[in-house]
Amino acid sequence: MTARLRVDYITCGGRGICAELLPELISGDDWGFPIVTGESVPPRLLGDARVTARACPLLALRLEPHTPSGTP
Amino acid sequence: MIVRELVLLGDGRTDLATHLARYGPLPATIDRAALLRDVDGAGLTGRGGAAYPAARKIAAVARNAARTRRDPLVIGNGTEGEPAIDKDKTLMTRSPHLVLDGAQIAALLTGAPAAVIVVHPRALGAMKHAAAERAGGPVRLSVRRAADGFVAGEATATACWVARGASTPTGTPPRLSEHGPAGVPTLVQNVETLAHLALIARYGPAWFRSAGTPSEPGSMLVTITGAVRAPGVREIGIGMPVRHVLEQADGPSAPLRALLLGGYSGAWANAAEAMGLPLSAAGLADLGAAPGAGLVAALPADACGLQETARLARYLARQSAGQCGPCVFGLDAIATEVSRIADGRGGGIALLTRWLGQVDGRGACSHTSGAARLIRSALRVFGDDLADHAAGRCAVSPGVIR
């Protein structure tokens, strides 16, 4: 399965836990809000990505199936 | 005779009888599949700025409504919160029934029993009057006042305004076509797009394609403003050379430096480079610009583009809906940095560029991306001024550095 990490920026409070847990894929911007690198999660990091998404205290980080963009 | 103008400035009459005399009636019966094919064949795209194919959006809403067995919601978006753009207000004031025709057709195509038109306060009277004239038609048409503000016209914000009375973007997924804020598949179309739909239903796709270019067919409304002799809203065939677009407003009133194209979240273009290009997505792509929501704003040669951009950047930062961190903190910091650069107070291009990269594409809507596009274009087009400003002078408009 192809998966990607998506931040719900409306919910995100910029606590930075995700960037600490998964520095391979998530960094922080200059205000502490997460920047996800890469379109999809490499298979070897899927487990870590799942744990990281579950660790977000605001449930703002989702690991979801990766589908190509289409209709708005 | 086929009347092709969306906005008729003639005698100013907007009543239903005059409308029907001008354009003729809508077809008595509508074959949904055939009309949807016609809209697809016409190549109509959204005129609110994003230029998404209208037929695809309509078909997705119709499909999702049928699958979920829910009545979809159709929203005509006449919020037009962008201060420099007047085309939707002009359209709704001069041709309100064309917008209502389009809303009615969009409702029939998607299977919606009702459509809501969200209207800028300045056009509210004309639209309400027109809607009252058509009470009892096949689709329940209602008109409501739009929320204030730049972001209120973003499609999810407009849908949220209709559903919950709060004009904040909701973010996707879920897509509006799947599950809008009202809980049902939702179609949000700009009011100008609806007006085009009303004419395609009458005159067909071949007629629609007789204006514009093969890849970007039809006409569009543009707001021509700034340093032109007769600013205002005009209708042009997509792809008209920029020089001719300015002539629709009796031409420049001064030597021009640059043009702001598309909207506040559009892009600056060097005036001399843009003049010969077609006003179309393909024509402007090399400049990093697009027709967007149809703004063509002319900046005279003696005005400082960096100062103008600083004002726009501050405006866009203040217009944030306040929901997403990168937008709230990033756009504010960026606006401050652009001001420092424009005022010759030592702002850093490297820092600004870094922040533009950090906010671009991050947020529930495209507000940060639009602001980033605008400011990046300013750094390109007004690049020669940056060194001057850093040295504490402005060659273009000496008064702006204090």
C-alpha cells in the first residue's frame, strides 16, 4: 500500500512532537509547524509513521492511503 | 440574433422580461446527459480563479449525490471579496437573471432541488429582486449576503458560510463534491461560470468555442484598473493580447512599469514583456502568471512595485482566516519582511525566500500559496530595485524611502 502523511493545519497546534519522532520525514518550520517531506511514505518507515500519527495529541497528523489528486 | 455578451451595459434594465427578450428562453426540457456533454465539449472552466473544468465538477457532484442518495447542494459564488475585482458585482447587477439561469441549470444537472447564490452586498439588491421575479420555477433559488473578507470567497469557506454561518475554509479532504459542510455533495461555482453555463445551454458548445482559444475556449470578464484611462469591467475572448485588453479600457494613462495579473494572489508581470502575450493560462505561463479571476491592474512607471507589494502582502496577511499556523505566523512575518525591504530598513531576501518556501502549499486553503506566488513574482519583476532599496534609495519613486 502507498500511504502519505497529511497535516490538518486547522487542527495542528505546532507542538512539534511529530518532528521529534519522525525526523526522517517531518521537520519544523520557523514557527514550529510541521513540514512533511516527500509525496508518500517509504515502506521501511510505514511503522514509524503510524506510531507518529497516533502520537499527535491533537490528532492533526493522519496517515492515509495515497491517491492521486483529482476533483476538488 | 444571438446575444453573446454576459454583461449588457445598454439601458440598465435587468427585469426578467428584458432578459428573456435579449437571450431567449432556456430550453424547455433539459436532457441531463446531453447537456453535461455539451458543457464538457464547450470546455467551460471555472471563472473564479482556479479554472477547474466545470463539467468535471458538476459530474462528480451528480455522481456522488446519486451514489449516496442525498440531495446535493448547489452554491453560486458571488462573494468576490477581492477589493480590486468588480466583475462578479457588475455581472450580478447588470445580468442577474443570467446567473440565476445558470444556477437553475447547475441544479438540474446535479439533481439538486435548490440553489443558493451567495452575493456581495453591493449586488444583493439586484439579485434579490431578480430571484423574487422567478418564484415558483423548477428549482428553488435563494439569494443570501456574502461574508466579508478576501478568504470568504474560497470555495470551502463559501460552502461553510452557507451551511454554518461561518466563512472559514474547512480544508479538503473531504472534497466538496463528496461531502460539503452541509453534509451533502456540494457544487460551488463562481457566478460568472454559471452565466456562461446559461448561455451554453441556450446556444451550444460550438457557439461557446467561437470565442477564446481552442485550449481555453470562451469569453471571460476582466477588471481593468490602475493606470488606464477608463477603468472598469470588460468582456474579452480568452487569449486576447494584453495590449488589446488594456485598450478596452482606453489604454494606459501613463507609461507602465508592470501589470498585476489574475488577482491579489496572482502575479506581477513586466509590462513590456506582457503586452504582446495572450491573456490566457498558456500565454502567461512563461511569466508565471495566469488570467485567474480576471484582474489586470496597471502599475505606472513612477510607482514603486516593492512598496505596492508590501501593501498587498500586509493586506493578505491580515486577511488570513486565522486557522492555520503557517498562514497566521508565516504571512505576518513575510509581510513585515517585505515592508522592511521596501522601506530600505534592511530586510533580508534570503530570509524572505526561506519563509516563502515554508508557507507555500501549507494550510487548509490556497491563501498562503497565493501570497507566496505574488511575492515571488515581485522579487523577479522588481528585482532591479532590490539592491537600490537595500542601499536606502528608490530610483523609481524617490519619495518612498524615508
